Amino acid sequence: MQRTEERAGEDEATDTGTAVGDDDTPAWLRFWPLLLLGAATVPGALLYLGARWLDTPVMQAWRTICLAVTVQALPFLLLGTILSGAINAFVPARMFNRVLPRRPVLAVPVAGAAGVVLPGCECASVPVANRLIGRGVTPAAAFAFLLSAPAINPVVLTATAVAFPGNPAMVAARLLASLGTALVMGWLWLWLGRAEWLKPAVRRGGHQEGGSRWREFRAGFRHDFLHAGGFLVVGAMAAATFNVAVPRSVLDAFSGSPWLSVLFLAGLAIVLALCSEADAFVAASLTGFSPTARLTFMVVGPVVDMKLIALQAGTFGKAFAIRFSAATVVVAVLLSVLVGGVLL
């Protein structure tokens, strides 16, 4: 009898423990049907609302501008990165030593003019300039090429002509202002530059002995295209947002003043960090600004932007990057205003 009572007590304790265990179940598990229903309906509701929002006139205009800028610029970006990759893999750096004059003051304009026939993107120009200095080319000439190659090469000038149809003066103004910026900065380095501002670093650029040139070409092209293509898409989105979101009163405040509009687009070019093969199409979409301000946007962008400052700091040192970038912005803006005022 006593054992029966003890067994009954154990069964009761077991039942009580089971009940306690059920009470310890997390509360949110008890409402799993509601959670499952929410997981199924909330994304659908968001997609529905998002679709309605994307069909608004403002978003339709945004998509049109963004797509137009991207589609127009993509062929030139592709061609530019192909040529840049080919030069990096197949053109030896010693070629520049053979064609450049020994006198630095004369080597600067020759190196700057070489950018007309030797295209390159901003990302490739920094390691190329570093290799040229390592091969004995005077830094002033290497820096002139660094600035001119991504700014005045045939791909960039052709893209500018397509972006500004029927306006050859804009192409000529970009060529003169960009080339002038490269030459002035090269000569300024001869005059004011100091060797202690440079911190040489061995960076991979050009053909490596024992390596496959075609493999290096493919790797360089793939890196440059994906890297520059990302900036192109971001720039197209920024240009579209700028056109549809910025109130007209804000545009009038900047575009109404010649100097404010120039400085504003110069700062915008530095922040957007567009590829030089694509920035003309973004500049053409900024219709609220004067031709001189848009010229400044195209001249400043290829020679000074956020990614270039970072690349220069990592390659040549922070002391060089800060001084060189600041001086380049001033020279590029002044020459853009001067050339734009005469030709545009």
C-alpha cells in the first residue's frame, strides 16, 4: 500500500514537471502560425508598395536618366579598360625612357602629350607613374603623364564628343584644360617639388618577368572594368538623383553664380570619383549648370578624386598626396575657368 502511494506520488511529480516544462516554452513559439503568416505577407506587401512607388513619375524619370547615362558610357568604358589593360601588359616601361628628352623641363610636355595616344584609366596611371620613376624617368614627367593619360586619351575625347553632340568646342576645351593642368603640375614639381615628399613603394604594374602577358592582360582588364564599372553605376545613380531630387531653388543658388557653380561641380567630381571614360555623360546630364562648370567637372574628375588620393597616398606617401592633390585642384579649376571663358 505504501509502495502504491509512493508510485502515485512519483507519477504526480512527473506530470507536474511536464506541466512546468510546457510553461517554459518561449511565448513566440506559441504564435508560430501568426509569424508564418507575417513572413509570407510582409515581403509581398513591401514588394507591392515598392512597385507602386517605382511607377511614380519621379522614379520613372530617375530610371530613365540612370539607364541613359550607363548605356551611353558603357561602350567607352569597355574600350578604355581594354586599351589600358593592353598597355599595362604589352608596352614595356623602358619605352618611355627612349622617347623622353633627358632635360626634365622638356620631358614634361612630351610625357603630357603622350597621354593623347596612350590611353589609361586613373587607377592604372598611378602604378605606371611609379614604375616610370623606378626606371629613371624624372618624377615631373611621370606625374605629367599620370594626369594626362586618363584625361585626354582618344577614348575620353570621343566619349566627350558623343556626350556633347554638335559641340566640338567642349571637346577642344577639355583637351586644352586637361593637358594644361598636366603640364603645369609637372613644371610645378620641377620648381617646388621635394624628393623627401615621395615615399617610393614597389607596386605591381606592367609586365612581370616570367609571367604570361595574356594572363596579365585579362586580370588587369577584369579588375579595371569591374572597378570602374561600379563607379560608373554609382555616378549614374548620383546624377539621376541629383536631377530629380534636388529642388530647383538649390540649383538656382549654385548655377546662378558662376564661381559657386564651378566650385560645386569641382567638389562633386572629387566625391563621385567617376571613370574618365564615363564622366562626360554624367556632365552632359547636369543641364542646370553652365558649360564652364560642366567643363570643370570633366577636368577635375580624372586628375583628383577620392580613389586617386588614396592610391597616391599608398604609392607615394601622404605628404605627396595631400600637396599634389590640393595643388592639382587649384590648377584644374583655374584653367577650366580660363579655357571655358574663352571657348565656351
